Amino acid sequence: MKVAVIGAGLGGLSAAAHLVGAGHEVTIVERDSIPGGRAGMIVADGFRLDNGPTVLTMPNLLETAFNACGAEMKDYVTINPVDPMYRAVYADGSTLFVRHGREAMTEEIRAFSNAKEAESFGAFCDWLEKLYRAEMDSFIDTNFNSPLDLVKPWKSGLELVRLGGFGKLGKKVASFFEDERLQRIFSFQSMYAGLAPYEALALYAVITYMDSVEGVYVPEGGMHMMAAGLADAVTDAGVEIRYDTAVTRILRRSGGAVTGVEIGDSDRIDADVVVCNPDLPVAYRELLPGVNAPRSARNGKYSPSCLLWVAGVKGLPPADASHHNIHFGKDWDGSFKALIDDGVRMPDPSILVTLHSLDDPSLAPEGHSSIYVLEPTPNLSGTIDWPKERDGIMGELRERVDALGYPTEVVVEEIYDPTDWERMGMEQGTPFALAHTFFQTGPFRPSNVNRKVPGLVFTGSSTQPGVGVPMVLVSGKLAAERVEQYARQRYR
């Protein structure tokens, strides 16, 4: 079958890898001049600056995409572990290094807190592994057609109940650790799902498993290289990628089935199937006139957004800095309430500072550094007037980063606020898509197919299974499975 993939983001590339490996004729149409979508890169003045996801977990899922198109990941990109994975700095002045491996982390906790908490870490990891095994095959790496599909993996569902997966994440983590600082470092990952630890279900601790147990990694040359390498691999396998080409409409015949995509006002690419990687609600609105997005996408709860400052700077980071540095504010629960419930800026923001050039000097000129600073903010449903308040908020962020000892003399920089994310095609100005509330997860999340538009398949963070590099890579695999199902129905 002829397949047109809209967008060379990680979801689109993953889908293309699985599809070309299955013998389909695949063309990717990408509006930008490079692959990666949100996993992009700024190249200027001797710097290579990632401006998308900064944490890579579960690299085996990336390797699966390479293998699907007959390639070996090591031939296209080199992935290295990050250790320490995080440096967590607390408002009381204490510092915790999150180490690679159970034994190393157990000893770190013993020195940081006490022996009881160190022993609890082993039990916590055991619980996380059981949770992951119960979720991965039955609830994450699977296509759902309706909520009734939840009945099929009943054994896994009972295991999740037994493990306390449907309780609250914050309480579950606190059942292992009394030290509030440890509770923070092992529950902040709920932010990736768009939820506060006190409101997220414990089953979302699967994200904590992916980084705290399986580990954090980084590709040589920057995070963008995982997309660049996968784009090279699918191209070598026979996929055509057309860059600097924007799709303006998904074409359909009168009966509703897709027939290809429109480029500009008149050019077109004929296709039996269209795999759509842009943000799902935006794709419905802009590329599918007359077809409504699912209700959960139109009226759903969206994740918080962020203010992102990416810069190439003069100077080197502090001696105790790590690749990833989390600086926690004072009021943990109050910050989430402000951000998610009240739609205002955190009163004492927690921020992430990533230093890619710390482990890979090739990303910055000698004596310089790359710096990536992220502050969670409300999405565009919040109360911040970004055109008026952006400069002031950004000024405060710069001052804080400088006070923390990081170099801030800018050579080149880019700043992204929620209005920028919206202009880039992200609903409600958030790069983190729909929040993972229970009724926006699994079969309740917008489906990757629409029975009114046969031959259309979605991939990416706004559809199943959800947000994050691992989930998006899985979404590409699931999209390819949908294409295979459609091919069998069409030609049987």
C-alpha cells in the first residue's frame, strides 16, 4: 500500500520504520527542513542546541524502531547512559544525586537520608517493576477500540489493583519513603503526564520506573540525533522524506476514505493510507474540514505548558553540576495547585536545568556551554498574559539561573512560551498534550483511528498511548499495526 506520513516527528518516523519494514511504499512529508518535530535542534555560532525533549528513557523502544526497518541503531546513533541521572537541589540546601543502578542509588540514599530509606528503595523498585510488567503489554503497547477492551487483560488489571495502581501516586510513594525530599524525586515524573502527584493515579509511576530504574540516556550529538539517525535509517530502507513541504489538507473521497494529502493549493500525494503525526486536535481542525475531533480532544483537560530558555553561553557550569539538574521550590503541593488549578505561575518555581555540553563538549565551542532551562507554566487556559508578562518572567528566570551559579552570558538563544508552542501547532500552547487523567488514558484517550475517515491513522502524544519519547515511539508502532489491519480489511 502507498502510505503518506504527515510529519517526521518521532511518532511519524517510528510508524514509517515499521511500515517500510512490512513492505509498504512510504512517503514522509515534513514542513521543516530537518526531522524530529518537537525533538528539533538549533545550530548556530558553533553550538548545537536541543530544543525539545531532554530526557531519553527506554532506549530499547528506539532500537525497536530501527530494527523494524532492518537497521541496527548502533550504525546510526550512539546512546550513552547519564550518571548521575539527576542532581536534585532542595530549598533547604541539601543535594541528592540520582545514580544509575540500584546498588549505587541505595548507597546514595543511605548517605543522603538514612538506612531505613535506603532499604525502602529496594522495595520501591520491586513495586515499580511489577507495575511496569502489568501495564506495558496490556495497557500501553496495545491498540484499544473501546473501553470494553479493558476487560480483556483482566489478569493484568487485577494485578494493578493488587499493586495499588488505582490509588494516588503521592500517597503510594509516601508509603515507601518518609523523607519528603525522596517523595519529590520519585513522584515529580507525574508532571510529564500533566498531573500533580496528589491527583495522579499510582499507575503513572510507570514513568518513574522508566527513568529511576531503567535509567536515563543521551545520544551523542544531542537528543535530536535519535530523530536524525532514525530518519537516515528509514531513508536507507526506501522511505522518501520530502522536507520543507507543508501539508494543507488530508484528501478524501466522497465516501470518507482518504486518498492522499494536499501540498499547497494544487499539488498532491496520492495514498491509500495517511498517518498523521501533528497534534491531533490541531490536525482535525486544520487538515480535516468537516470532521470533528473526538470530544476528549475538544473539551479535555490539557497538561501545563512551560517556558523554555535554550542558549549557548560563555563559560562553564559549576563543578557540582550534573547533566540534568532539578531545583525544587519550597511549597511542593502549593506549586501544583497554582499551576494546574489556579492557572498562575508557581510562587516559588521548580526548574530543570540541562547541560548537554557537560557530557558532550562537541555541542559547544571550547570554554562555552549549552544550557536548557525549563520552568513549568500554565497552558493558554491559564491567566498569564504572555505578550505583556513574558519579559518580566523571563528576566526573573535568568536571574535565578545566574544566582544558582550557571553561566548566563548569551552568545545565541531561543525562548519559547505557550504562545510560541501554539504557533508551532500545539493545542492550548502546551508541548505535553492532553493530561493523563484516567478518562484521558488508554481507551478513553483520542483514538488513533476514526471510523468516519477510513485509512486515516494518528500517531504522537495526543493519541494512544500518550506523552513522552517512549510512548510516542510506541504510538508509531501502534499506528503501523492499524495500517496493517486496514490493509487486510481492504484486500481480503
